[in-house]
Amino acid sequence: MIWTTAAPAVTTAFLSSLVEAVEALTIVLAVASIRGWRPAGTGAFAGVGLLVLMVVALGPLLNRIPLHRLQLVIGVLLLLFGMRWLRKAILRAAGVIAFHDEATAFATETEELRDQARRHETRLDWLAGLASFKAVVLEGLEVVFIVIAVGTGRGLLGAASLGALSACLVVVALGFFVHRPLTRVPENTLKFVVGVMLSAFGVFWIGEGLGVPWPGEDFAIPVFAALFLMVALSAVVLTRRTRADH
């Protein structure tokens, strides 16, 4: 395991999982506040179980695909994911779109669950568990892809999975003790960093898939990350100036 590749892979998996886990926790807490921890916890654990099975099932299957083809496909997908995260982070940092507010999301989800409670009292436990399950699965699918993408091909699937699991455990522990949404997590900053790292990995894997001999090999990843970061920060400044001029 080469640390220059392992460290970015683990960090990317950890930070992306942190962002998605915070968003999933908001919905799980909303469910728990309306119906209690039993349906909320049951739905959440079922969702986690499904995601784990997906990682276990897909990991070995990907190893059967020729490495250069896998690297090219994963590289393109990582670049698309990274640029999407980075675009939203840039627009939020520049004030074009609003920051994601976990407190508002919590209030909205709670009100929707209360409305369902009034209309479907006899099925509330099932609906509450389903809401918790869907939140974990939908937020976790992106994490599963990122874990598989940054971990496959260099024997880092276990390391990336450990990074993702660590992030989820941190968020679960904090949520258990504070019993409210983690509103102070700098979500946009995390998305900014993850977008930069995913984009850097994407360019690196695309080059590997096409047989490009990167100077410095794995050391090219932090160089790409630095370049994406500089361009993204410049985009924030330019967007702010453009908005100020208008």
C-alpha cells in the first residue's frame, strides 16, 4: 500500500461519508423525535446493512474487469461526481445559492412526518422506519460508489471502507449524545474539499486508464488536487465580483 495513494483515498472516503452521514442523521433524528428510536434505528440499521452488502458484492466483481478499462470508467465517473460537488460548493461560497441548513431540513422533515402521523396513524411505525431507511440508503449510495471507486484497483478498498466507516461512527456518536442536527459541521467546506479530491482522483484514473505516464506517478494526485483547489478558489472570487458588479 503506497501512502501517497492511500492517504488521499482514505481522506476522500472519510470526508464524503461525513457529509452524507450528517444529512442522513438529520432525517433519522427527525424520525426519532416523532416516533421514537426503535423505528428510526431499525430503518437506519437496515439501510446500513444493505449498503455493506453492496460493497461486499460489488468489490470482487470489479476486480474481474480489466484494470485499464476499470480505471477509465471510474475516472470519468469520479470526475463527474467531483465537479458536481465542487460546482455546488463554489456557488454556495460565492453566495449564488443558499447554504444547506440542517436545522431547516430537520424542521421540514419533522413537519412532514407529523403530517403523515395525522393521516396514517396505524402505519406510522412502518412509515417512520421506511423514512429512516430511505435516508440512509439514498445518502449512502454516493458514499458506496466513492469507496469502491477510490479503493478498487490499488488494493485500497479496505482502507477506503475504514475511512467511510470511521466517519459514520463519528456522526452516529455525536448524534447519539447531542440528540439534534449537527448544524455546526462546515458542510460546504467539506464538500469543497471532497469535490477537489474526487476531481483529482478522476483525472489521475482517466490518465491511468489511457496509459498516460504521470510524472511522479502517485504524487500526481496531490498536484492535481492543488490545481483544482486554485481554480475553484479563483472561481469563487470571480463569481463574487461578478455578482457585486451587478
